[in-house]
Amino acid sequence: MRMKNYVFIYYNNGTQEGVSAEASKAAWGAWFGGLGENLVDAGNPFNGGGKAVEKSGIATIENCPATGYTIVKANSVEEAAEMAKGCPVLDEPEGAVRVYETLPM
């Protein structure tokens, strides 16, 4: 079976209290290292103030803004979701990971 790409979209509301930037970076580095060859693109965090563009106009995203992304390879969306279970964003206030299969264009 050929592996497919999946994107993890991160959501959280702030950062975990009492955790230094260095400790956070170390946790992300360890998690990325654990993904091994399945890691396609570690991605980047998003800056706040994103915009929602709809036919009715443009608005600032206020409810549940995305905070970053990562791309991994997996055999199924279920396998990718299992990989996401160890993501450090889940330790953040209201942290969540949404998993989507990417489609080739």
C-alpha cells in the first residue's frame, strides 16, 4: 500500500502555564523525532489575527483559530490520527489536532 500525506492542523487557546519556551521546543522536537520517516514537513506555527474570507466579506477569526500545521505520511487517516495522539499541542489549553488527507492535484 502506498502511503499518503496527511496534514495536522493545530488549535489551542494559549500556552500551558509553567512551561518554558525551551521545554516546549524540546517536547515538539522529541515528538517530531518520534515520527521518524513519517514526518514530511514539520510545518510552522501560525501568527494570530487570521482572516476568514467568505462571499459576505472578510472577518477576523475569533473562534477556534488554527495555530499551526505539520504534514506526515501514513497508510490511513486512522494511522495518522494515532500519530497525532502524542502531539504536544494536546497539553495546551483547549489543544486539539485535526487530521486531513491531502489529495494530489
